[in-house]
Amino acid sequence: MKATSQTATTILLLAVFGSLAFADALATDAPGPTEADYEAFAEDVLDPEFPDAKVRELVMRGLSNGEPRIVELTVRAIGEHAVRGALHTPVVTRSFSLVPGLHGFLTDYWRDELADFIGGGVEYSGGVEYVPLILATHFPPNDDLYRMIWEFHAHSGSAFATLLALNAGRYTTREADRLRMDSLTGDDILAFAAGALGIVMSKPKGGLEAVVSSLKHNPLSATMPVTKVAIRAYGRDALPVLRDALEAGDLPAAAASVVSGGIEALETGAATGPYGGIAQ
């Protein structure tokens, strides 16, 4: 295909997706990146030496590409970057919100791909599971996004993906906080981490009690550093709950160690080590 024909095809695709804002930014005769380029793109996005402007250019070209695999790889690369940020893992800042038309493109892409995902028409989800998190990370949250998150949760059952998006959007509804607390009862380590991080952010009523209950009933809890961070998030208000739990004498040894350590940290005002805070 000639470059001029390729450009025209790109603009047509963008019109179909409702993201014509890409068109001006891609007005060039240069050949587009290949699938191999996008196989490596997930690593490039995380590389601090890889220029942000180049990242945005690759996003524009990837999402406007007619090959579904390249579009999927692009969405997944943005999504994996958002996952690391949502888990408070050190990650290079990327200004994806500056990509023209990205919000509209992802919204349309989500609707189309979710239909296939629900209907089982494809073997893979096309990266659709990342879309709510990407939107919550890079754009102002709103009621439409909140509904999107729960709609996907209803079909996927992925508490981890749902919790990351709820946390990134800083949603503190009763429904969101209930899922956070419920995640502390299971053995899904990723959902547990996301749920506890959400409790640190939201500090819901009953959240501390849910953390202490998880220490008593869920062996995973005492092994998770974020459990200690969640205790610390409630400050000295946590002390009566922690003391009561310790005095009851029915905590497993590892859980009792976490609780006693939390009491000591809060009483002394220690803000470093495992009981320190995280950016909220």
C-alpha cells in the first residue's frame, strides 16, 4: 500500500472510531511501526530513557493501525504501565492524556471489544480489561467511568482489575469499599493488595476492622506488607481496635506480631519501615 493510500485508510478508520483528533497528528508519509515494534512497546513505555513524545507517537500510530493485534498491543502497553502506577510501583511518568482523541477512542474500543468478550466471539479480550484503569489513571473520573468499571466487573469477575480502576479513580462509594474489604478474605494475592491499597486511600468505616479480621482468619494477610500500611493509615484511632484484638488472645502468632508491631509504631509515631505510609 502506498503511503498516501495508507494515510487515507488511517483517517477512515479514525472516523469510524470517532477519534478524528488523531488525524492531524498523524499527517505524515513515513511508514508506520511494525508488529515487532509493538511487541517491544510494553518495555519501551517503562524505560525512562525512552522519550515521552516518542511514546505518544507510537500510541497514536498503534491505535490508528488497521491490524487488531497492533491495536491490542498498544492498549496493553498503556494498561501495564497503569497497573504499575496503581500498585504504587516506581514507574516513569507518561502523559498519555496528551494523546489527541485517546479518551474517545478507548471508550469506543471498550464498547466494541466488550461485546466480543461477553459473547465469546474472540479467544482474547483485546486488552479491554485495561481500559477502565487507563481512563481512571489519565482522565478525570466521572459517573460514566464508574458504571463502566462495574459493568466489566459483572462480566469478568476480576476483583483485581476492578479494584485497581476504583482506586485510580479514587472512588469511595459504599459499593467500592465493600469490594475492597471483601478482597481481604480470599487467597487472591493481587486482589488482596489492591483491596488493601484502596482501604489506605479511602479509609472507610469498618475498614480497619476488616484488616484486623483478615489477620485473624486469612493467613495471607500477615505476609502482606500492605496490611501494615493499612493499619498505619488509620493513625492513632486504630489503637483501641488493635489492642482489643491482641488482648483477645486468639490471633495466630504471625498476625499477633503484625498487630503488636502496629501498636508500637502508632504509639511511638514511627512512620518508616513496614508501617510507613504510601503516596495516596
